Amino acid sequence: MNKHDTYVKLTDKYIYVYSNKTLKKYDSKYIKNGKVDNTHKLIIYLNNLLNKGIFKRRYIFILDTLLCNSDLFVYKYVFENMGLLNYKIINDIDILKNHLNDDNIIIMNWSSSINYCYINNNEIVINKFNEKIINRIGKKYIVMCGDTKTHLKTNIPVFNYEDEYNVIFNFLKESN
């Protein structure tokens, strides 16, 4: 993690901006179900939120894992029309893959989407949230990563982090 990197997690409820070991949380606008609702208004809103000053910053946008190519194209359009020269798009799984093992399932429970991932035959499997399938996978424990409470009926131990808003960025610090 570089000190000139600013990480931005976009969800339906909040926009999280993580820079210089501080997290700022803003109300999200113009994003519905993880997709851009109004591109031009989102461009203006993000330009007002992000501190683009004298220092050259690289913006790393963290998007939902299961977005289709057309949704990614719209986000790229937004970021390029914000005037950002140095940005990168990653998704949740890019950060969480180092924390996956043969014993766990990670549920990414964000307000924009709820997905789960696990390792099967040395490959990462990612799907939309389905409680019945999660209970049949046969893993030893579940780790929750996100800002939305998810009700899950299971006999498998479920671990929630104390600071749920900061959890993706804590994983990011550990990964680097």
C-alpha cells in the first residue's frame, strides 16, 4: 500500500475513501444495486468528494465482484470523465483472496450486493448469496466482510469483525 494511493469502495449506501490510514465515509448517491444510476451526476458527486490536490494520487476503486462487463464499462466512463489519469479498478476478491483457505467461506455482504466465495479444487468460486448452498459446502467457518447485516441460519461458526466499515481496508493492509 503506497502512501499516495487512495482506495475508494463504492456501495449503494456509502462511499468509503481510505487514504493515509484514515477512513472517511460518505453517503452514496447515484448507485443502485451496485450499478451506476446517473453517470453525469455521479461524476460531479465523486469529483466533489475526492480530494484531488497538488499531490499526484493514484485512485484504486474497489467494485463489487460480480459486475458484468457493461457495468464495468460504465464505471470506467465515470472515472475517465472525472479527469483521473492514474486510476485502477479492483474488486473485493482481489483483496480477500489471500484470506481464503480450504476451511472457510468469505461472505462479502455489502449494501450493493451480497456474494460469497470459497476455494474448490484450488480455484476460487464466487456466487451470489444462497444460504442453502452455503450450508452444503462443508467448510469449517464463515468470515463476514461488509457493511450490511446478513441473517444466516447455519451450524457453521460465523465470524464478524468489530469494525465492519473498516474491514475491507484492514484486509488490504494485511495483504500488503
